[in-house]
Amino acid sequence: MPAPSDYKVVQAGYPLMIFARDKEANRTRIAVLEMDKGQLRLRSVGEAGFTPEMTGRIQKFLDASLPEFGKIAQ
């Protein structure tokens, strides 16, 4: 999961990749935090996708980060 200030990497113009190993499933979970058409988003590109619980946590992160992202960008 992204940390509260990880949006700053995207704001600087870089995508942020987060790697995590799912030991139970023996797969790698990769998430990319990036801007897409003016929206901050986190997408899965690894072997293991997001669980419903993760999706809820991700949405909370995005909801909290986007207003902060806009403050600094202006």
C-alpha cells in the first residue's frame, strides 16, 4: 500500500512502483501509482491483483491524496 506522502513522487513527474511478494500464493504483487488523464490512480501490473480489502484501502488513499496533490501543484 502507498504511504500517505507517496503522491509526491507522482507530482514530481515519476510513476511509483510498489513491489510485494504474496508468499501464500507464491506470486508478486506490483502496483503503479501514476497520473492518468488528470486522475491519480493505483493500478496492478503484477501476477497477483488487488483483493477487495486492498481496493478499499487504495480508494481511501487516493481520496486523501488527490486534494493534497492539487494544493502543491497549483
